[in-house]
Amino acid sequence: DEVRERQEALMTKEPILQVKNLQTYFSMKKTMFGKTTEWKKAVDDVSFDVYPGETLGLVGESGCGKTTLGRSILRLVEPTGGEVVFQGKNIRSYKKNQLRELRKDIQIIFQDPYSSLNPRITIGEAIMEPMRIHKVLDNDRERRDKVIELLETVSLKPEHFNRYAHEFSGGQRQRICIARTLALGPKFVICDESVSALDVSVQAQVLNLLNDLKQKFGFTYVFISHDLSVVKFMADRMIVMNKGRIEEIGFADDVYNNPKMAYTQQLISSIPKGDLEDIRKAQINRRALREIKQMASV
């Protein structure tokens, strides 16, 4: 069908990201001389490609290594071995100044939007801060105008610029974090459990916003979640992780509807059947509301 053709077409391009035999180990036990005798293999010899314009889902239970993998890609956690190749360059060899430049191209949206925002500054300042660091635009007046534009892009209002994080709901805070991500004009965005703290109806709104932004700006996403139904909703392809390794990889519909591995089957059987339907209904209602507004404006 049309969706599968689009997904297969994505995979004919050169990968934007290649993860090759990536390992991230943590020292668990040492001798009195400091030699490690026991390792926690959070990411254990993981390899995959991500294609431009794709949403790749990373799913698995808590502790499976998916979040460590996402942070290892960005080098927020230093990998133990392997390669992370972004646009043809191995970023594992990057120095600090090169990593800083890379942050413009690869951004991350964290799980807890409140702890991601400084409570002592307005949300307008929070969005402008990375723009100043990376010298986006020429002055603060231009940056302020851009921030107001970004707030409207994520369905917030210009007057929200001068408010503080505690004045917003969880869903609104996540929209603020998304606006801050947009401020640097990234090509690649890692969403790390970015809707898991929200209730299902708000999840649907944020997921739809992420999809709309993908269409508008041509983003590539790695979408990390413990919720397989949410990953199916978002992703073109899906990776199922277990104990630091890839258990299964394939098109999201195929993995969800016809899982090959016992672990994936177990994950799917544990999903409350209403969750995905609630998300779908919210999406349908949102489309219907948008169509009504368009008709009213004609």
C-alpha cells in the first residue's frame, strides 16, 4: 500500500545515521586496585541504520538499554566501543568543540519536561538560551521574534513567552521543550520517552504535533518508548531491545502484527488493548476538528 511504498522509498537513500557494533558498558564491581571485574552491558554490540525522513522506534522494557543507546548516540553517555556515523562522519572521534557544533544538528527531547526547564527563567528565555550559545540569528530582538513564531508552531501563544515552567501543564511543558528543540533547526531528533509522563489524550496531541513537525521540517526521528502501541503509531520501522541487544527489527506494522521473537510476542500481549484505539480516536477527532475550522474559514 501507499504507506509501505513510502517507507521502502526512505530506505533507498543513504543513511543519515549508522550505528555499528555499539557497546556501552558500566563498571559494576572493582578490585581494591581499581580493575573492573564485573560489567553491566547496557548496550551490547548493537548495529542499525536510520534513513533521512524516517521515524525509527526503539522499544523495550525498563532497563533494556534503549535510553542508554539514545544517549550514547549523542555521546551524553560515552560508548565503550563501536562507531556512530552521522552524515558520513564518525562522531565518536569528535572533540568537544565538534560535539558542540553537532548539537545543532542532533537534538534530544527528554521524558520529564519540567526538569528539562530552568524554573528560574521564563520559557521564552529558556528557548532563546541555546540560540544565543549557537549564535542563531544576529541579535536578541530577532531571536525573540523567532521564539514567538516557534511557540505558535507548537500551539502556544505569544504571551506565554514571559511565563515560567510551573505555570504550564505537562503537555504544554513538553510543547515548550519541542519549541526549544526546533530553535536550533536540527536534522535529527531523539525523542526519549517524550510522552510517557502524559495521559493518553495529551499523548495523542503531542504525538500528532511531532508528526506534523516531521512533515513541515523534514525531521528524522529516533523515538524511544516502553510502550509498543505508541511506537507502532509513530514509527516507520521498529527495533525491539532486550538486555542491551536487538531482539527484533522490521517495519513497525510487521513487528506489531506478526512478531517473530517470543520476547516481542510477550510485549505485545501485555499492551492494554484500549491504548492504541484511544490514540487513533484522538487523531481522527483532531483531523475532523481541523477540517471543520477550514470549512468555517472559507
